[in-house]
Amino acid sequence: MTVLSLVAVGSVFGYVRYRLDSIHTISDLPLSPGAVGGSKSDGLSPMNILLVGDNSRVGLSPSEAAKFGTPEDAGGAHSDVTMVLHLDPATGRAALLSIPRDMFVPLPPNNISGDVGKIDSALNGSNYQYSDGAAQLITTIQNDLGIPITNYVEINFDGFQQTINDLGGIDINFPDELFDADSALRIARTGCIALDGSTALALVRSRHLQYYAPGYNLSNPHSWPQEQESDLARIQRTHTFLKVLSASVTSQGITTNPVRLNDLLSDVIGQVTVDPGLKSDLLAVIRRFRSINLNNVPELTMPVTVVPDTQYQFDGGGYGQVDFPVEPADQQVIAQWQGQAIAQVSPSSITVRVQNISNISHEAANTVASLQALGFNAVDGGEGTVPADYVETVVHYSPGVTGLGQAETVVAALGGSVMMQSDPTVAAGNIMLDTGTDVEVLPPPSATTTTTVPGTTTPAPTTTTTVPTPDNQPVSSSTDKPLPWDPTACSPGQPVVSNT
């Protein structure tokens, strides 16, 4: 929204500079100098901009706090929406990658949430500095997922609502009536409905959505069926919402109306926090990408499996419903999103010490043999402590770019629930591999062997290998698969009605 608005007044340099100067910044972030190699100083290196929707209740009015909760109710800050926007100035390409908030990951040292948790909890910050949540989230994404972050953008509840209200609301089509007691959503009729900021926020926050179906009591939405995809379905609705929002700004001609544009910029910029580098480079980014069609920007989501345990227990702690990563799907989607394959190093240059932390007998020895067959220097580290019924495989690596490249090479050889972790106790050139309950060593790629990953497109293979998942749970799609009750853009000429 900030970029769209500033583009419209890009020729009025003094006005744009005045607005840029008022954007809040956050410094001392552990940002990468370049997204896919090179230096940002050349003006051509790709950028990975972390986009965060912060669910902090700070700034809400008393009536809004009654609906969404107070800062004390929310228990700190969490990244309700976590996306990474990839921009390549050399080609003009853009792509959006969503990271499910319930993905279970190792957290940076001294994180308030502990050693592990859902990725959205990283934004809570560390025990030493509550306000360093952005740094903690960036560190988590870079270390655990191998995604370099070059820039940071954050907007909170209040800023989101004000933006929608300044637009005069937003019109969205609803095939069914919807309800979510947790997000305070109630869509009371079908058709193209005008939403104010509060209702729009309730919609994009909804992850316990219930929808009306024939045979249910229309006047009792608590009895309606509930969708089962939770945050994964919400991500798809957020993607739809962003496209509708962009189209609304364009169709209303707001970018050519100085009064409305000024109101919009005042609220948007006042509620956005960015890193100083992006603030300095924003005009250059605007000039390069001002003509991009947002409807053509790929919107991908990292595939996951939902662990079949509504109250996941790990090492004595409870974490509610969590998602596990899926390999090789996640590396495939990251490569597709950034437009470049993930670099690998020679397996023979890596020593992998394998320790079994699952309840599966002989898993370490079997994994060692399979890795040796692929050329790794693998050794058996024996049996470790089993922390949960369902356990991710964790690839511990020496901190730094070299160690990360070695970890990604090991991950590329594995299928199933696999996560990385930067670990200062691991010596350079070594990997500590903790094998979990759902992992296998993949066969070397060939013309006749293909790994099947639901939600991704692969050539028709002669031989198929299906990767293991917790209790054989399905793998979520990397592309949007709207459900019948999901909202859509209103059709041209469709009458707009109020939500009453």
C-alpha cells in the first residue's frame, strides 16, 4: 500500500521525501547484504523483504480491545502474517512466499518462548530485550529455513484498520455466510459486501472459520461446520484480500486524488515500521517496480503437514496445533520463489554425525549407510533422547554461510519433516543430524526416479518415492486452492450491499 501510494506522487519529489522521512525505522537487524548473492550496492541484486502483520494490541481503542483483546490478553506480539517479498531489479521479477505461522521451529538463543516453538512466537523477542522481536524473527527465518532477509516491513492491527477505513472500506464477494468467534468475524449475508476496517481485520485474522451450510441452524453460527485448514486457509484468504485491496486502490483513483491520497499516506506510513536501508532505497524500488501488475505476482506458500495432535507435546512443553516442514517440497518451493536453485556443495566435504532422537529402532545406523552411499562422510552417533511422539529431523550446522550451504546439501538428500538449526557447538565442516520420526534418505536423482510432493508439479516418473509425513498426513499445497466458502473478488457490476 505504501509503495502504491508513493508511486502516484513519484514526480513530486519533495512531497515523497517528506513522507519518507516520517516512516518509523528499526535498526540493528541481522539482515543479509544480498538476497541471492552479490551486493545491494550494485542496484541489481535481489531483495527479500520480510512482511510482518503484528498482532500486538497496542494502540487499539477500548471498543476494539473489547473485540480483539488487550495487550495483556494477547500475551505479547506474534506474527499473524509472515510473508517474504522477493524483488529482482535486474529482471523486474517479483514473487511472494507465505510462511505458515504454526510451523514448529528451533528458536534463537534466549527467546522468550524457549528453545523451540511456532515460528510466529519468535516475534516476542528475547529474555534480554523484549523489543528485539524483529531481529529474533529474521534470525529464525534465515537460520532455520535458509531464506536470506535483506529488508523488513511491519504493520500492526491499528494501521491495517485505518488503511481500510481511509479507502472507504473494501468490497469482497462472499458465497456463504461466515463466522469466527475468535477473530470476531460475522458475515451476515452473501454477495458483494462492503467491509469496514474492523470487519476486514477480523476476516484476514480468521483461522477458526465456520461457514453456513444447508441443514444447519442459520441463526446459530456456533453450530455451523468449521473448516479444518486453519492458518493454511487463512493464508489463501490473505492472498485474495491483497489482490482485491490493490484493485480497489486503482479503481477508486485514490492515487490521483491529493486529498484522499494524503489521508491514506498519513495513516499507512504512520503505522509502518521498516529497516533504515529500505527507507533509503524505497524511491529506487518504486521507480523500478512501479509498473508491475500485482495480479501477476506469484503467491506461494511453504508446504507443511499438520501434526495429528491438537496439543503437541515436546520435551515437556505444550504447543497446541503445529505444522511440520516437508522436504524436498520446501526447498523446491523456495527455489521456485527466488527463481534460482539452492546451491549445493560436495557431499564428500561434509562429515555428518547421525543421532537417533525418534522411537524408531536402528534409524541412525540405517541413515548412516544411506548417506554414505550418496558420498557423505557419515558416522553413527548412537541414540539420543526422544522429546515427542512426532519429532522433526534437525540438521545442526556451524554458524555462517559455509555451514548453511553444507546444511542445505544435507537437507537436499532427505525427505520428510526436516528443519535446520544454526548451532555454535558444531565444528566447521561438520553436521550434527538428529533423525526424527518421519525422515528418509532420498535416492540420487535420475531420469527414472522422482519424489512425489503433493501440491507441486513434477514430471510423470517411471518410479515414484513418496516422502514420509506424521501419521501419513497430507502435504499442503504450495499454491492457493480456494475452498467453496472462501471470499472472492466481486464481479464487475455486482451490486454492493452492507453486512447486515
